[in-house]
Amino acid sequence: MALTEQNNISIAQIVIYIPSLFIAIWLAIRHGFGRNSGWLYLIIFSLARIIGAAMQLATIPDPTNLSLRVGAATLQSVGLSPLIMVQLALLGRAAGSIRKSTATLVNEKRIRLINLLVLVSMILGSIGGSESGHSLAETGKYKVSSLSQAGTGLMIAAFVLLVFSTAFLATQMPYMEAQEKRLVLAVGVSLPFLLVRLAYSAESLYGNNPAFNQVTGDINIQLGMSVIMEMAVVAVVEGVGMTLDKKTKYTAQQSEQSEQSETEYEMGPSK
């Protein structure tokens, strides 16, 4: 049986994301699994892509298996969330570097709030994808769930906040440690690729163009706006991650001093 273009893409994803998974694991071990490291999200993303591609390839001997098709499509749709979480984690580390010397409006606590927004979006997208799968199994048509649309709405809001946070921290790069500046640069380079990927998700969920359907849509559009964009983001993030030294510990005294400075920064000078 001849392989389809979708099969070839799935094979390419497995070939690329298996090494990516091992690099992400190495980065997590080297830099830690903490909430500001972000490498755990990269591990989750790589696993999602490997498993999703494997499920798609499993449809070759069983093309009528809707569960495999829907499972692969669901994993494809939720992959954007871990990538944005990686970016937020990198910004969190950069913000921590700034707080060692000065206050910053975009600190780790606020970045975690954005991360929570992305997490809720991912949960809604997963539930919505499951509902769409049941609809496909019952009716033979892939119907977009309102929960998936709500999740994508939250993702768009989180992306806007990510762009703002990146721009703000870029203005405070002189206060960062030398190697931490690369983190903001990596996020800035990744943003255009994430924007295209987000546009693909938004069009597939809000638009009526069948070419953007996540199950039966145009494979070339999916390749250009989703698959390649994700690979570019992973390449940028892992490339920068491998150049970083181990992060020095942030002492309790430094944290207390920074929080006091941030309180004064937000309240303004005392009269």
C-alpha cells in the first residue's frame, strides 16, 4: 500500500521528535524540572507529537478506525498549549534574572497566571476534541465543539499577554545576566511561528473553510501552518537551551529584597 502525504508527515514527525524528546529530557535534567524551567512542557509536547503520529500511522492497516483518527487529531490540536507554556517558562527565568538587581512589572507570579490561562485552554481543548470525536463516530462528520472554541479564545488571550510580556522584558534586558538575554531573544524569534500556528487553529475552529478541518482538511495547509511552525519553535528553544549554563540558585534573601522592591515599584514612591 502506497503511503499518503499524511503518512509521510507522521513519519517525519517521529524521526524529528524522538531526538527532540531526548534533548528535552537532557535539558530538564540539566536545568531542573521546576516551574520556571519549561523543559517538562517540551517533553510533553514531543510525546504528544510522537504518539499522535504513531496513531495516524496505525490507521494504514485500519483506515476506518475513527478512534485512531480522532485521537491523532486531538493530540495535534492541543500541541500549541505546551509550546506557549515553554515560552512563558523561559520568560519566567528571564524575569527571575532581572529581579536579582531590580523590580519588574512582569514577574514570575504574573507569568504563572498566564500559564494558568493556557492550562485551562488546554483542558477545554482536550474535552472539546473528545466531544468532536464522539460526533464524528456517530454522524461521520467532524463537528467543532464549543469548548474547543472557548479554549482557543483563551489561547489567543494568553498569546497576546505573552507578546506584551516579551516586549516589556526586552526593555529590561540590560538588567539581565548575559546568558539570560538569550531567553527573551528565543521567545521573540518563536513568536511569529507561534502566531501562524495559532492562526491555523483559530481558522480551523472559527472559520467555515473545509481546507482547515483538522481531520479532513488540506494536508499542505496543515504542513505549512502547523507542522513546520512547531518544528521551528522547538528548534529555536532547544538550540538556545543547549547553550545555557546551569541556573544559579535564587536565595531567599534575594527573593525578599526583590519582592519589596516590586511592591515599591507598583505603589510608586512614598510621599
